[in-house]
Amino acid sequence: MEWSAPGYTEVRQLGAGGSGRVVLAVHDDTGVKVAIKYLNEQLRRDPAALARFQSEARLLTTVRDQHIATMWEYIQEPDGAAIVMELVNGVSLRALLRENGTTGPEAALVVLKGSLLGLARAHTLGLVHRDYKPENVLVREDGVSKLVDFGIAVREGTAAHPEGTPPYMAPEMWAGGPASAATDVYAATAVFFECLTGHRPYRSTEPSVLGYQHLHAPIPVQDAPEPVRELITRGMAKEPERRPAGAAEFVTELEAVARAAYGEDWEERGRRRLAALVGLLALLWPLPQAATPQVGTAVTRTVFRAMRANAVRMSVGAGLAVAVAVAAVVALNNRVPVTPVDTVAAAPSETPELNPAQLGTPTPTLPTETPEVVDPSAIASVPVAVVPSVSAPPTDPATGPVTDPSTDPQVTNPALTNPPATKSPPTKTSAKPTTKSTTKKPAKPTTKPPTEPSTKPATPTPTITPVPPTGVSALSLGRLTLSEDNVASGSIAVRATGTAEVTLTARLTVGGTTVRSTQARLRGALSYTRSFSHTLPERPCGENVTLTVTTSPAAPDGARSSTVAVPACPTEVTSLRAALAVAQAPGRAVSVRVVVGASGTAAIPMSARLSLNGEQVLSRQATLSGQRSYIRAFSHAFAKRPCGGTLSVHVTAGSRQTSAQATVPCPAGVARIAILRAVLSTGGKAVATVGVTTLNEQAVRLSVAFTVAGRTIGSRVLELAGKTAYAETVAFAARKVSCGVGWSVTASAGGKSDSASGRTPACPPEPSESPSQPPTDKKPSENPTETPKPEE
């Protein structure tokens, strides 16, 4: 059996290809329907293919836009890998073109605009999609398009092996040049051309010919409608610098051309056209067309909680294990809680939008304590005063609310009813029984009076029956919005059954924590519109902002709420520092320390490259997330100490770069010094041979001095470098040296020294005049400083 993502139940397969399959699935805890992209088993075992799949997941965690399909989470286990995506209920642009041939100019402009907006979001993060094509554009049932598949996306400026779909590859891709935002602009314009004409700009099936066409063939703009030819010429220029600088800039040009050619409402007509074309392919939708939303706000909040249990992490780089994403983090075999992903796009809110006709003119922000000032004229127009009641009156299924005058506190005070209706009936009934009882039958007045008072007062009942306690018949809340200035605002409409007081309570929460609660007392009318606004102290990045309104008495369906999911704010690197440290000689290790400061907790890619004398020694990569400051360190040991070499480290984190340098110091060190030979002749010639062994090839200074009878007859200083072993001979000349005197030689280098000493031969004794001393035949030694050898 094929591996399936834990926590999800597969419904059916939506598509399959060489890289894997895509299935429709249901999240077990919440019932939310998602699309799961599984990596082919064979590719999962290929480290390069798995790395690309993981890279796509990492990139999608940083790209959050309404024109890009949202990624909920990445799951990787020993048996499989999957990306859980937002389910886009619609069809691919390829399916539309296959079925209809063309979309029409306005619809094509809508597709191009939506795609460019999604690409612009990726470009602001330094990403290039590189594989924009009709298969990777999904068109929803309402005509809104979403971009998918960032499998071969790269950082802008990357000159990688050419990849993409040949019919839409920009000329620089064919030439092996670096990818840029202009690369995606070219592909989007080529798809735009196909939407207009029903065929691709260049249609050769031979790759070499197709590449030549993209590089050199004229753009076939004559096949496209005349008003948009300039857009195609700009977007498909052969040189990247002649295209619009970015997707956002191209959108501005597109809107100007569209308004001039097709009028101010071109976009609305184009979207309706797309929705109609998608509707014709309803059988291909992942979900059948439904009149009610799939899930509501309450379910969406549950998704946030449930996703935490299913997110996993993966270590990346070559040794630095760090968390990979804000919401859908990558982990090998270790599922851990992470910050929840923005999931509102998975399903529309169940809260109905407020009808503009109900809102009327917006009123000021809800007051906290001061009651609303009521127009006296409005109160005077009310025929019966009503005291609000907490509980609703009993209800008769046939006649509606039933009020018991004996128990209802509202009718115990005669001032609350109609005075003329209560005074006139007793006057009439008291006169008639008096006359009849004296002239006619006395028995009848005793039976009729009880009946008449009980029936006659029933006639004016609609006039004297108290008005039921005021209730709330309808409560509506418009869509909550959050401005760029962090102002949360929404519109509220209330319908009441009476004019008595209704208490309206509005509560604003961020991430489940109440940040603002306010009340307003409404009275004197049957309908009210109020606006709510509150300025948040900071952007609630990655959080849900919810406005909940309730009334007392309660509305028929209870509270109303509206939620806006704030995307994770792009995290920027605010500070970046790097430092190098070299071990003391003769150590061979060098360590690198990197300190990163960030504006948020979203993922930050980091890379570090260590070089010696300009040649790269090693590199490290990591993805930082979950904190606002990071410290990363790594070290490297050389085979031998690079004495005198220059070490440098270059670090990139997010959009920032820094570097550090250090020179490897190697102070001269002498391991051994020895005087190998030393002689002094009586003729005054002194010779010494000194041996020196050093720790490295750095220069050392050797000093040699010769002393005879306490007097220095010569000294010499030698510079030694380039080797680690030396044998140096020095010679000195002095005047004739007397016999029997002492001499010494001293050598020193690098704090070490050695010495040798001796004496010249003893002077011969004075010749003796004594005749008894026998003469000798021995000759004196030729070398007066050498000791005579004994005779054999």
C-alpha cells in the first residue's frame, strides 16, 4: 500500500505525473479538505530529488499571497514525503485552454494580472519561479487564479543548470544565464499570448530549434489583438533588461493598457468570463459546486490547533540543525509543535457579509461606557413605554406572544396602558344593570353582568395589550478588515422588535487573547448600524484577529464573528556579525561565530563560506527560524597550521551579508640549538659550527660569539628562514693567542642557547740547565691547541 500522510483521509486522486501524485484529502480533526502532493517513491530515494522537494516546502513557507496556493504543512517520514496545500476548487488554466482554445482578451488580462501579483510577492523575497506555465495556474470557480508548484524555484541571480518548460523558457535560460524576475515576466507573457491566440509563441518540437526561436526569432505579436501587442513586446523582449524590472511594475503597465482598451470595468468582466469558463468544467472540480461554505470560522480556528499536531521538522545544511519554517516546518522523523499556519484561505467564513442597505450611514465607533444619546422625538413617537425584559414572553404557535396581565410587571402600572380605554367601559356597564334590575326581570341582571364585563373588555384588547419585551430579530457583522496601519474595523447591524434598550457587546481578540471589549446601549429605534475600530499596537503577524459581537437580549442565532488571518510578516535580518578565531601556535584549528538578529520568527536562510588565501575551504548552510536572535558557530582543523595565511569568512543571512578576516600568526620557535664543533688555533683562528632546529619555517635570528681569555674576539648574527633545520659555520680571526689561555663560544636563537669552551695548549716549560736532564727526541705537535696523542 502507498504511504499516506498521517492525520488525513484520502478521498480521491486529482492528478499524477512523473514526480508524484496529488490527492484530495480531509483533515481528520477538522474536516477541512486539502490537496496533498506526494513525492514519487523512486524520487524520494534520490537525495537530489528529495532535496528539491524539501526546498519547495521551505520556499512556500515564506511566500504567503492570495494569488499563490497556501501550503499548510510539510510531512516527511521514513516511508514518504508530502506537501499539504490549500485546495483550490477549480481547474487549471491548461484545462480551460484545452477546452476553449482561447479565453478572450479581458479574461487573459485578468489571468496575467493575478499571476504577476503572485510572482511579485515571490520576487520581493528574492525568489524566481522558473516554471510558470498553464499547468501551474489554477483558476477558481469565482475566476480568481492561483499560482502553484515552486519545485524548481531558485534565488534571484542564480546561474544554475537550465530548467523549466521549454515553450515558456526565457532566452537567458536557454543561454545558461542567471534567473531573475524578468525570467518569470517572460514566461507569464508567453502564457498570456497563448490565452489570446490559442497557441504558443514558438511551436517547434525540436528543442534546439525552439531554443533558437526564443533567442533570435521575432515575437509573433501580429497574432494577438492590437491593443495588447505592446504589452507582449515588452514582456517577451529578448534581453532581460528591456523587460519590465519586475512583475509589480508590469502590473501597472497592464492596468493602464487594459483601461484604455477595454474600459474601467474590464477586470470585472474578465473575471466573470473566467468563472463562466470554469463553470463549464464543473465536473473536473475537486469539490462539487455547493451553495453553502465548506467550513465556517469556528472550524477554521480548529484547523489552527490541529495543524500543530501534524507539522514536522527537518534538519538542513551540513551540520547546523535548525527549525525550518513558521508554520510548515521540515523535520526528519520528529513531529513537533510549531507556529500554526494561516488557514483561512482553506474555507470561507460562515459569517454572512453585511448587506450595504442594512448598514446605512456608518456611525462613530462604539462607546465604552457613555450611553447613546436618543432623539426625544423618536421617544415621543412610541405609543407604549416598554421596560426591557431579560426573558422572552411565552409564545402561542398560532397567535404569537402571550402576555398575562396579572403577572407581567409591565401592565401592573396603569400609567403604562391607555387611560381612556380603562375608564369608559365601567361607566357604561354600571348604568345599564341599574335600570334593568328595577323594571324588568331581576334574574337576568345577575347572570349577564358577569358575562358582559368579561366579553366587552376583550374588544379593545389590541389597544390595551402591553407591547412584548424588546428582542433582537437580526444581528449582522460585516467582514473584519485590518489596514496597513494595524487598524481593525468592522460594521455591525442590529434589528430589534421594539424600541427599548438593547445592549451590544463587541470583543476583539488576537490569537485568542482579548485586546479590546466595548459595549453600547441602543434604544429608541428598530434598527441600528454601528462601526467598530481599534488600533493594534503592532502587526499581529501569523495570528488570527477575530471580532465577536453579541446582544442582550440575544439574537436568534447567537453571536456573530468575523476573522481575518494575518499572514506571517516577512522576517528581515536586522543585524549580522561574523568573527574568526585562530588557535594559538602550534594549533591547527579555526572557529567561526555568526550572530544574527531578526525582525520576526519566520525562516531565514543562512550560508557561510570559509576561505584560505582566497581558496574556499568549506561552506555551511542552515535555515534559522522560531527566534529573533541566533548564534551559530562551526570550526575547521587544517592538516597543518597555515602559518602566515589569510583566513576569511563570508556570511549571508536573508538579504544581508558580512565578512571577517584573520591572519594566522606563527611566531618563530626554536626546538633545539647545539654547538657541533669549535676550535681555536694559536694563530688566532676561531671556528664554530652551530646546529639549529625550529618549530616552523618562520625566520629566526642566530647569534654566535667567541671569547678568549675573557675578551670577545668576534660575534656574528645570522637570519635563518625557509627551513626547520640548519647547520651554520662561523669563523673569526684574532691576534696570536697565548698558550694556556681559556676560550668559549656561545650560540643563541629563539630563547634557546648553547655554549662550548676549551683552553689553548699549556706553554712549554722553560729549558732546564741541569745536566742531569736527558735530552728528548720528540717533536712538538704541529697543532698547539690539540692534545698530543700518546705514543703507541
